[in-house]
Amino acid sequence: MTGCQPNRGVFIMRTPTFTCLLAVAMLIGATSCSRGPAVVDTSGPTASWPEYGGDKGGLRYSALTQITRDNVDHLRIAWTYHSGDVSSGSAQESKTSLSATPIIADDLLVFCTGYNRVIALDPESGVERWAFDPKVRNRKLEGPYTRVCRGVAYWNGGDAPAGGACATRIFAGTLDSELVALDAKTGKPCTDFGHDGRVNLRQGIGPAPAWETYPTSPPIVVRDVVVVGALVSDLLRIDAPSGVVRGFDVRTGALRWAWDPVPPGWEERFPRSASGPYQPGTPNVWSILSADEARGLVFLPTGNAAPDLFGGLREGLDYYASSTVALDVTTGKVAWHFQTVHHDVWDYDVASQPVLFQLPGVGGGAPAIAQATKMGHLFLLNRETGEPLYPVEERPVPQGAVPGETLSPTQPFPTHPTSLHPTALSPNDAFGFTPFDRSDCAKQIRAHRYDGIFTPPSIGGSIQFPSSAGGANWGSVSIDPVSRTLYVNQMHLAQIVWLLPRERYNSEADPSVQFPLEFYPQKGTPYGVKRAALLSKWGSPCNPTPWGTLTAVDLVTGKVRWRSTLGTTRDQAPFPLWFKTGTPNVGGSIVTAGGVVFIGATTDKYLRGFDAATGEEIWKHRLPYTANATPMTYRLRKDGKQYLVIAAGGHGWSESGDAIVAFALP
């Protein structure tokens, strides 16, 4: 959007299968005006983007200043690239999502597609330089998840012969559970790595369908060790595949170490001969890793022990679950761990990349980590010890679990900052576009158990708010080290969770039913799961708006600087029924020294820019698909332009796509 243009929105929302039927639509108008001349300043710094989060610590900050809050409304598309590697989800192939954040490697823009093609483009023209197709077999319409690859990792060989084959390398995980090494300059497999450039990640995992476990997030390279985790499908069975995390030699692919996340003393209680090489049911690490190269530490955001919503048979396997875990990258041994949820029965796994920072006035200037969570809690931890920088209080939480379950009596609550997600939800809070659906929402809230955050799942149905999607999800946070401000996007949607006794589950479960109902078997436990978004009969969320936000937090004081609504109902509702309610969002933000926070993430097809100081939305641009990825930015030459790049490739809630879109000033 450039110049002064109206931005219209309307009071309505359509979910993927339900449309809000309203008698009256209300159009509202807003104006966004040009703030300055389209002057391209070449006097500022240059900067690359060599890692998924900008650096190994995931700061998502760029020192570039060519694009600023004053000229951002002059941004225009510089180039667009389409891979063609996309599926809408036919009877033959699963749906894909292009959720990757590209990196700059050997002056090439490198990313992966939903079916794991790895592609390198000229970063200033968008022209394809090379492409590698691993020819994955796991393309069939099986399992609950859209096929996705969030990114790749880069290694500069350092002591390798300059210009030699595979002196620099790209690493990527595949749907077939392989770790692939490619020559960063040519895209050809590094034949000295594993078997012809591939390492099999299924070794020691045990029998499981291909779709039940595979990597979806990028590996990370630290001190010549490439570290990789994997997704494990939720809520299916108590003996789910192991959540083991492994480190491989960056040159040969030889296994350096494997961290099997079992509690201390587990081997004495359950000898390995009985459980196999890696223990089934352990917490997995599906999201994005970060690392401190100088200290030789890699930081893992862990998921749940199986099977997520009933923990009565875990035998303590959730010791490392829903935690931030620091490993020594040389040995794979645990340096420390901090648990964000005790005995998690809400699917509140840690989805966000741990973000590394060190700032004067924050935690005494200690090397630190910011860990965002689905609960809306933000934990600030000492990077060397895992100790909180500010008090974390163990507070009593609701009790009264289903038979066979024992809940933790307390949960950790941060005090700096306090919770960033609302937790109050009563019948009086019910939202509705009309009195009719507001009344229906109030009735549903009244009919189900809700005692605040950490209300346990129940047979009669419990409201979960925040939902298991967040709060914050894998988009994590971005941090401006100059203003000492953290930015986090969250979704605010409630859901209802039922634990159904096995006989009842077997009679009610219908796998063919889709949104808003979900059924999961939790085999090996007394209970299956029924879960649904808390919606009115007309399809609108029952909790108050906004349903999506972008929030700025002062890291020094712990106070919220500003909170802005993120997203509109456009692309979920027909024209003219659009309204700025905020929307569910996945994907993250970046912040630049030019004073702009850039983010896609929403259910509408926009990339947006917010004033980093005020939270005002100062720019947005229409995209061919929703942008459920994190953007990146770079300027590689002193006489060159700063580019802003986003992968627009849809999500489970929207059309699949394959567009890489680059913006620059004219």
C-alpha cells in the first residue's frame, strides 16, 4: 500500500467451515499516508541473514537502516519466485505450507519447500541458481499435519580448501527422516557426509509410520556439530516414537552424541534392553533450536511426553518436558534445564525458539535467554545457569483431575514481565457479532468447567484459555537490543477439551470429522480426546477480541510498551464483511534499526510493518497467499538495496502456495 488509501474492515468472521451469518455489516475507514520521500540511502550498514533467526541466538534483529518508518510506505515488490513444489492436499498428496525463513549462504538466498526441495536464488534478482530435490516418499495424505519445512542451516568450513567441493554446506531435514548435506555453492550432495550426503534419522527410533516423526524445523550447526530434533505426532499413543535429539559430525555425518530425554535414574528403573536404543514416549524437540557458539551450548525447546493430555502413566518421563534445555554441544550432556509447565496435561509444549540476548539493565547485564510460551508467559533466564533473572513464583493452580491422573499442585508464573495473555473468561465476557451468538457463547462458557489458566481436562469438558495453539507459538520473539524492547505475536482463542473414557471414545470418535472438532485416541491410556475451538453456532470465537496481537515489552521494566491488533477477517469472510478483530497467527516478527517491526503470520494475505516505538500499523502489502512464516532482511553491497523477503505459502487454515516475495525501495 502506498500513498493515502482507505482500509476497510467489517464486523464478521468466517472459520474454515463455518460462516458468521449477520444481518448488518458495518464498514469502517482508516487512512494510511506517505510519511516521507522514497530516498534510497546507501550510506548505512550492510548486513546478511545467515541463520534462521538472523543469528544463532534467534534475535531476529537487523542493523539495516535503509528502510525506515519514514519511507516504508514506498516499499514495492522487487521480485517474486514460484517453486511449483506445492500441493493443495488431494487424495494422493498431503497439503503443503511454505513456512520457511530463507537464509543468506555464500551470497545466495537459500530455503526449503514443504516437500523439502532446497532452492538457492540470486538474492537481488530472484533468479534460481540451483535446486536439489530429495525426492521424499512421505508425500501421501497420511497423518494430521500439513507438510512443512521451516528452514535450513549453513556451515562455513573454515579450514576446508577454499573453493573445494562442500567447503561450505547446507543442512536440511526431510519428511523421510533424513539429514541431508549439500554443497552451498552448487546444491549437489556432499558425498563424504553419511551415505551419499544423507544420514538416516530413523535409526533407533523403533517402528512407526513415516508421518509420525520427522524434522520440520532447521538443524543448527555449532562447533562443527550439526544438531537436529524432530516432530512427533501428538495424542496418538503412549509409546510414541522417541524425542531423541542428536548431534552429527558436520563433515562425515558420524553420530557424535544422542540426547535421549529420560529423567535421571531412568536406566536403573527400566534397562535399555527392555526399551530399545531410545526410550519411546519422551518429549520431542520439534521447534527451532538456538546456540551460544562461544560457550558451546545448544538450547532446546521441548515438547510434551506422550500422550499430551493424560499423564497418569508417564512414570516421570515428563521430567524434561515443556522446558528449555541447554546441552553441551561437544558431549550432548545436559548443562541445565528450566521447566515452564510441570506435568503438562494441556499440550503447552515449548513451541518458541529460545532467544539469546545480553543487555545492560536487564538481569544485571547477564547473558540471557527469553523463552516465550503458549500460556502467554515470558521467562527471562540466565543463559549459563538456567536460573530466572527475575522472581518466578510457584502458585497454586486448579485441581480435580480425572481418575488416574495426579496434577502438579503449583505452576511457575513469571513476574517480570507478568502474563501477556488474558486469562479471565466468564459468561459475561462472551463475544458475539449479534445478541444471538453472544447468548450462545455465554451458554457454552457456563456449561463447561473453567477455573482460569491450568484448568485440567475433564470428562464433562473443560475450557482451555489460552488454547494449546497459544499464546506464542513457533514464531517466537524478536528483540531490539538498542531500545531493549521485545516483540511477540500471540493468538487469543479458547477451546474445549474432553477426556472421553475409552468405551465412550470408541463410540463417539469420527476421524472424518474436521474443524472445529478433533478426535485423538491416546492409545494405551484410559482416555481418548475430543477437542474443539470454542465457537458460537455461527462460527465466531466466543472469547473477546482481539483474537491476535503484537505486543512490545520493555525488557528493563518488564512493562508492556504497546499492544496492537494483528490481522483482519479478510480472506476468512466475503467482502464487505471484514473487520479488524485480530486473527489466529503463526510465524514471527523481525525488527530493524530503521524502526519497523515486520510480520505476516495472520489468516489474511498481508505482510505488515508496525512502528517499533508506537505500535502503529504504518504499512501493509497484499500477498498471493497467507504469509505464515517469519520474514528476513539483508543488504549485501554498499551500493545495493535493502531487501525484505517473506515466504507466502499458506497454512492449514488457508490455501497452499509457493511464493517467495522480495520488497525494496524504488
